[in-house]
Amino acid sequence: MKSPVKELLRAKRDGASWSNEEMEQFVHGIVHGHVSLAQCGAFLMAACTRGLAAEEVAALTMSMAANGAHIPKHVSTRPAIDKHSTGGVGDKVSLLLTPLAVACGLAVPMISGRGLGHTGGTVDKLESVPGYRTILPMSQLIDLLRTQHFFMAGQSEDLAPADRTLYHVRDVTGTVENVGLITSSILSKKFAEGLDGLVMDMKVGGAAFMSTLDGAQELARSMRSVCAIAGLPCTFVFTRMDGILGRTVGNALEVEEAALALQGIDVAADLEEVTVELVARMLQLGFNGSIEEHRATVRAVWSQGKGYDVFEQMLHAQGGTWPYVDEGPIFKQDVVATTEGTLVPIDGRSVAVACLHAGAGRLRETDTIDPRAGITFLKRDGDVVHAGDVLATVQASSEQKCAALHSAMQQHLQTTTAPAMQRPSMIIDVWEPS
């Protein structure tokens, strides 16, 4: 016999652990309107103050995935492997990774998010392509996966709907920063994709949500435990996120950078390193074999332009016009070096906040994004520059916002007389499935 929700909450308040059946009852109640928002808030606060056992986090995650639309396993004839990033600045990796992984023989069903806080979102980037549809019915996603072996889409209303409700309540009740709740929110959407394996890009640094390696590892341990209970092989790759990734920040600019990079044009070394490593780890989950062999495969496919072919196919398959000519008004201004020296490391978070104010992201939920606002960096930290060199070009749809972004970058892009330090590898650590 089911216990009333009030009694479940009383037990949770007092430190009891819920069974799988009790968690399923609660999540089912959220989806079907039997659990109120006040009761959701009570559960979330109890989860933060009393904690959630690993089994409870797994039950919450799998219940949220099951109570909603989901993609059956083995829709594609290929191994279905996805990648998820915990969020960064200039992180356009998914735009390169998905076509490269498909060109290497994988299926990639990718449900992505919008920008969150100071970090960019893949859905916002894709929506800068005219006509590209990110919200599609489940039947169409399944058809794309069956025939094209991929899709890149946003979370629809019927995919993990309990997560959508709980996330909203978390946002207004101060219960966002909880490892168990973060784990269930991320993985519930991934479990609904019918995956054979998952690669997590755990961003670490001043421009990431997890500023320390210890924090990123705590989240990874929680996610690893849930994936193990669910039987989903998951690899964790810890990557640096202090500055920006690649040469651009801003939605349309990042899509353009990804397109050029896939054609072998002006590929930023940090973006290439992270992308190759993540795709290689996806291949290892799908086909076994050595990581060195898979890295070589990714580089070969990339150099042959096969990833770009799939990139174009991907955009066209979901209604996008590519390539396209943007003829709308745009204001641009160069940021010029005033002194000679070595460019100091760029503070990625400060760059992201400046771009948000220029319209590249949302300061409020109701804001409309300017897809063309952003920055292209012509020089990177550690480069030797001379007075008069162009360091970056900023752009926005209004002259005022462009001027403000230029002023901010003129302050942030500084030189030093100290010698440049060798750039470390972007890969901090890798945890393979246990």
C-alpha cells in the first residue's frame, strides 16, 4: 500500500531513505499533478539537509527518465554514445564532436541545454543557424537516429518532465548546488536517450561551474555510482576551463568556428585536443580497442573532411540553412594592443559576463539572445604582441552594446613583460568505467 506523500516527506525530513518504489511514487506524482510544488520544495530541502543515498539518487534519476518520453535502445544499428559537458566558455565541442563521432561509425543521440549562468548552451548555438529546429517530437528524433544515426536537440516538454519541474523549484528555493540533485538532473535526460555509453566532460577552473578538481571529482563520483547502478558505462574526462575554449565566444561565431575547424581551417590547439580526446573516448566505449588507435582514427577522419560532411548533413536534416549569408545590421570594433609584451591569461568568466551584457546570453529568463553578439580572439594568452596589433574583434547588433563590449575587452586583454609559460595539456585526468 502506498504511503501518503506527506508521510513520505515526514520520513525524509527525519533522515529516512526512500525505497525505489517510494521514489517512483513521488516522481510519478510530480508528472501527473498529484504532488504539489510545495511538496517538491519540501523534498528538495530535505535532500539538501539530510542528503540522498546513492541508491536514492539512482532511483530518482531512473524514475525521472522513465516517467516521460524516451528513446528505445538500439534504434540505430550503431553503438549509441553521447557526450555531456558540465559547461564552459567558448565550449563549442559538441558541434565538432557529434559529426566526427558519426563519421567514425557511432550513433549520437544528443539532448543539449541552453546557456546557464555565464556558460553557453549548445541549443542556443544551433538556433543561430536560420531554420534549425531544436525542439522536435520524439517520433522525429527516433527517425533521425534510425536514418541519420544522430540528432542534436533540446529537451522537449515530454522528456523527463519531472526534472523540468524540480529544476524550476530548485532555482527558487536555493537547492541548486546539491551533488545528488545535479546528478539526477543531468543523467535523467541521458538515460532517456537509450544510450550504450556516455562520456562526461567535467570542466574544471575559474570559468567552470566546478572551480576545483575536488568539486568536479565529487560530482563525478556521484554520477559514476548512479551509472553503475543503471548499468550505463561512463567515462569521465576532466578538462581545463579557466580561459576560453577555441577562438570565439558567441553563438553564431562559435558555429562558424566549428565549421571552419572541421574543414581544417585555423583550428585552435586547445579545441582540437579536447575534441579528439572526447571523441576517442566515445569510440572506446562503442568499439573497445586502444585509446591511441581511436585518437588516430579521429584525426584521420577529421583531416579527410568527413566530419564537415556530416556537419552539413546534420544542419540540413533539422531544417537549417547552411551556409547562409547574414545581411542584418552588425557593429564591429577591434581591440588593439597598446603595449608590447606577452598576452596574460584571459579570464574566461569575465569574458562570458561581458558577452552576456552584449546580448550573447540571457541575464533574465525572458531575454532574447542576439545570436551574432560575441568576440573573435586573434591572439591567445602567451602570444607575443606589439603595440597596434589587433587582439580581438567584438561585435553586437547595437552600437552601444558593441562599444561596451569593446571597453570591457580593452580592460581584460593586457600584456606583461614576464616570459610566456608553456601551455599545459587541456586534459587533467580521465576516469574509465570501473
